[in-house]
Amino acid sequence: MSDQPTSTIPTPVPEQGQLVRVRQRHYIVQDVAGGSVEPSRPDQHRVRLECLDDDQVGTSLDVIWQHEVNPVVHDQLGLPRPDAWDPKDRFDAFLHATRWSLSSVLEGLPLQAPFRGAIQIEDYQLEPVVRALRMPRVNLLIADDVGLGKTIEAGMVMQELLARQRIRRILIVCPASLQKQWAEEMLFKFALKFEIVDRAYMQRLRKEYGSHVNA
């Protein structure tokens, strides 16, 4: 047998903001520093990473990129190459499917939330929804008296913003004694399922993902 030289293609150094896989985990690149210290030595880059996996989310890791075994850069920054564009027929089909997905029997109505909840609405309860839609960033204080439907007003604001795809996640912060009430009303009146994050939930989460998990 004769020894034949082998060559490997080096993994490109990632850039800040890219998603990479190192040591069997996914990370987001926070910072890249370094280069060639001396002309006779190969480049070495120190890459600062932040873990995205559930059991170690937020954990920082500093590595020398050229010394890692099989690192993978999942996304490359930059615009698509001109020869990678989809054919015209496929793009037209995508636009056609998008138009159908956006169509609705409620299209054209000024508000959609009143028709998507199992609620009986008073006229004044629509005021917060209308005000929310006029705001580029919604910031409302609803201070109605007890029994006038603050929960319904808040639920309609959530439902309307979700229907218009202006929000993706919702966090409700309330006293512990009202957690179950909020969860039940959001589920039964607006079909919005919320997970109650309490001590029991955190213990169950840590048993499943580890003691340092971040809810």
C-alpha cells in the first residue's frame, strides 16, 4: 500500500448572527475575533457562541473555530444567487396559494375578534380593540370597574392582533390566585390555550430538561 495525501475542505468561519452546530448542539454566533497572528501560522478565530438547545439555552461557549471537530454553519449570510431563483410557474403557484390562505369570510370587516370568540359584547368593550389597531406598538391601560369586562376586552385585543398576524406570542402576568381564571377564560371564550408557569410547572420542566433550564 502506498500512502496518498488526503485533503479536507475547511469549514468557513461563521459571521455574527449565524446559526452553527458545534459539539452536537446548536448555537448562535455572538462574536468572531482573531485571524493570523504570524504569516507562517494558519488563521485562528475565537468564536463566542450562545446555546439555543432547551436544556442549556443561553449558555455561553468560546471556541477556536479551526480546532473544532466537524463544525457546521447552517445558514450563510447574503442574497440568493441569480441562478437559484424558482421558476416563474412555481412562484406564481406560491402567490396563488398565499392569496387563498389569506382569504376569509370575514375579509373586509373592520374587526374580526368579536366574531371569533364565545362572548356577548357591549359596545364600550370594542373601544380598546379599536385603539389598539391604531397604535404602531400597542400600549394600553384598561381600568374599567369590576364586572365591566376587562378580561373580555384584553382577550379581544389579543385575538384581533393574532388574526392580523401582528403578534406571535402572549405572556399574561397576573396574581397567582387569578392564574386558573385567566387560563380558563382565554380557553373557553377565545380558544387561546395558555400554559400556567408555576412552581409545579418549573419542577416538571427541570426534571425533563435539567436543573438550569430557562422557562
